[in-house]
Amino acid sequence: MINGDDIEAFKAYHSYDLTLNEYQRKARETAIYPAGASIMYPALGLAGEAGEVANKAKKIIRDNKLDREGMAKELGDCLWYMAALARDLGYNLSDIAQNNLDKLERRKKNGTIKGNGDDR
């Protein structure tokens, strides 16, 4: 009978692409913060990590050098916090991604990609 280890081995062997929801489930295993800090902890963590991405971008201007690997690692940290925050809010990442694409498609269709405000 096939078990979970068999499936994981198959996925690894066949260069399996991780889905957003699978990432979110796996990331949850490392989400160790007080229950009373849900929403706030990952939201503040996301802000901090986004700042680190911005700092890497700033260094492109200052040093004229892109640290692609470092920036990718910081983006991974952002993704972890986004997964935790979405979970704390009761959403899965794929729904958030799809909702965002739907919103952008509506804006494109309505000619309102540029501009301000959520409901344009």
C-alpha cells in the first residue's frame, strides 16, 4: 500500500512543484508564536521582512550590485509570514492569490489598473 513517505519520495523524484496551499500547510509546522499574538505577530513579521527586501533593493543603488540569492531568501521569509497571517485570518494562500488575480483582471477590464483605492 502507498503511504505518505512514498508520495513524498515520488514528488521529490519528479521535481514536484509545491502549491501555495501545500506550502502554507508545511510552513504551519514552524509557526511557533503565542496564540494571543495571532494576526499581529505575522503582520509585524511581514512588515519587517518586507523592509529587509527593500533594504536589499536599496543596496542595488548604493553598491550597484544585486544580491539575488539574499533577496530571494528575504522573499521566502515574506512568504512564510504571509502564509501564517492568511491562516490566522482563516484564508488559504491559493484563495488569496486567486482573489487578487480576479481583482486585477476586473481593474484591467474597467481600465482602472492605474489609480488609487481598493474599489476602483
